Amino acid sequence: MAMERKQRVTLEDVAREAGVSTMTVSRVVNNTGRISQSTRQHVQSVIATLGYRPSRAARALVTNKTSMVGVIVPDITNPYFSKIVQGIEDVASERNHSVLLVNTNETPSREEAALNQLDDSTIDGLIACSSRLPTDILISLLERHSAVVVINRSMPNHIASCVLPSHQFGYRSYLAARYLAQHGHTKIGFIYLKRSVGVMSIEEFIARLASDGIPIKREWCTLSLPTWEAGYNIGKQHIAAFPELTAVIGGNDLVALGIMRAAVEAGRRIPEDLAIIGGDDILLASQVTPPITTYHVPTYDIGVMAARLLFKRMEGDTVYREYIYTETLIERGSAP
């Protein structure tokens, strides 16, 4: 015989047991109105005894707050984003808020749909991380929210506070190429990532290096999704097509790890035959053999600071603020 489902304790049950009105119980639950301390303590005791749990939806109607923060990321399987989310969740938990996480799977249409569905009736604030949407569309969607923080995208001051790198995206790869050249590499490939805006173009990347006396051929540079699979598949093609390359820069660590696998399968020794540099410094980058030379990004701190900036906005402080983070080269066994 199936067990009977335990009936949910209601506001009316608490009021009946406590001998007070439902309005009094509601005021105690939502900490509103003027109630004597003795009545408050009595109602709270009954709530504890009966095991009453207030409905989130009902509380939101009374307080106009959901105690929920929305977070949108492109790919939760990428450790870069999961570490950022961890930082956000830790701050939200300290502030008695839950996190509603939306993973768009690197699909702009899914991101747009999610932003259309979320509003101030479902979340108190929103953090948009590494949005893949064009700026005009992103701004129009974020304008619907009263409290927003954007990570890795610049926004007009009235729209959101921002968490940004100290240099434009692509600059660390330029520095990586210079680092490789300083260690004797003259034939350097680059598997770069597709992003929406704010990125050093591949033409600018090549031109800057040329002005530094480091010639990079356009065909040595290939666009990639920011995933291990893409790095592996493009790495195989790149290594076969350009055997003269002595080094390859991956747009992030996942891509670099994919390139490494492709290189090993092709019989290339790392770094003797092919040096590899990644980016983001995810945990796995330090665990493979040889470990990946990469750029450290303070992902957990990015999440923490984004959440702190968001709670300021949620509390009515609309002053624009930025948190600027730096990326630091970590030399390991895969390069030079």
C-alpha cells in the first residue's frame, strides 16, 4: 500500500493553533507590521512545532522579493564558469538567497529566450556571464531588470555594473605569442575563440605581432568553439596541415587540452616538438602530463565580486561599479 502523502501545513493551520489571525502569522513570517515581541515568539514557536514552511510564491506577493538570484552562463560543463558560479552561490547563500542557474550551451537563441522569460517576478537580480548576444539585443533584454551585473562584457552605466579583465580579450594570446617568440619559436599557431564583442580581432593580433617582428601567417590561426572536442578536432587538422608549427596557443585550457591530445596522437612530443599554451588555469590544466602553461584567471573571485556588486544594486544602490581582474602567466611543462 502506498504511503499517504503528508499534508502541507498552511498559514491557517498556524493561525488556528496559535489563536491569532492569519494576518498576524503573515506579518511574523514576512517580518512586516507591528507585533508585540511576546506574540511574535508565540507564533514562531507554533511554526516550529507544526513544521510550517512558507510558500516562496506567497512570500513574494507580500514582500515583492523572491530571494532568488538569476545567473546565466554559456556552458556549465566548462570549469571556468562553474568556478564563477561557485563564488556567486557562496555570496548568495550568505545573504539568504538561492541561485537560479541557466545554462545556454553556447547557443545565443537559448540565452535570448532565457532573458525573455526571467523578470523581476522570478528573480531579484541577474548576473549575465560572458554573454554571446549582440550588444543591442543584450541591452534591450537587460533593461527589463532592476538589478544587473555583467561579467566579461562592457555595458552602459545605467544598465549594469561590470566585472571585466584588465585587457581586452585576445590580448593575453598576444602576450603568449610574444612569450613563445622570446623563447625561440618562430612558427606559432593560434586556435582562437568565437566571442560576440570586445575581442582583439585576428587581424589586429597578427598586425601587432608583425610590428614586434614576429610574423604570424593568417592560415596558422583558426576559429574554434571553446570546448575540448573543438580543440581536439581542429588540433588534428591544424597539426596535419601545418607540420612546420613549433607552438600553438589555445583560446582557453579546454581547447589547449584538446590540442595536446591531438598532438600526442600525431606523435608530437610536448614541448620538444610542439609547445602549447592555454588560458583560464582550470584545475585539469595542472593535472595532465606535462601540465599546461596557461594564464591564471581568478574565477572564484570573479563570482564573489559579481555577487557583491549585484546585492548593492538589489539594495537600491545604482551607482555604477567595476571590478577589474588580472590574468597572470603560469609557466608549466607544456611551454616553452
